[in-house]
Amino acid sequence: MTDAERTPLMAGAEPLWEQVLNDIKRRLASGEIRGRFPTDRELVETFGVSRDPVREAVRRLHALG
């Protein structure tokens, strides 16, 4: 994902991990993410958040199957 594809996250709305999770699910459904899943580092850079919300989002995505 490039900087142009970066999704701005909003403080005070839903938790950051939930915003990341929802955007990852949207990108998976639209086919933006194909083949190799982005690494934690790539997701941190894409969303401009720390590793904690990224890891929580990925953990919950994994739990969803």
C-alpha cells in the first residue's frame, strides 16, 4: 500500500484497532490486498499507528477466519 492509499484514522471515533480492522476487511473484499498479506510494519506505516492496534486488528481478523 502506498501513501496515496493511506487511510486516515480518526481519534475519538471507534478504537484504532477497529478502524484498522474495518479498513483491512474492506481492502480484502475489494481485492486491494491479494496474495501476500502485509506485514505488521507495512500496516503500521500504512495506517500511521503503533503496532498494538495493528496486531489487535490482525488478531481479530484471524479469529474471524
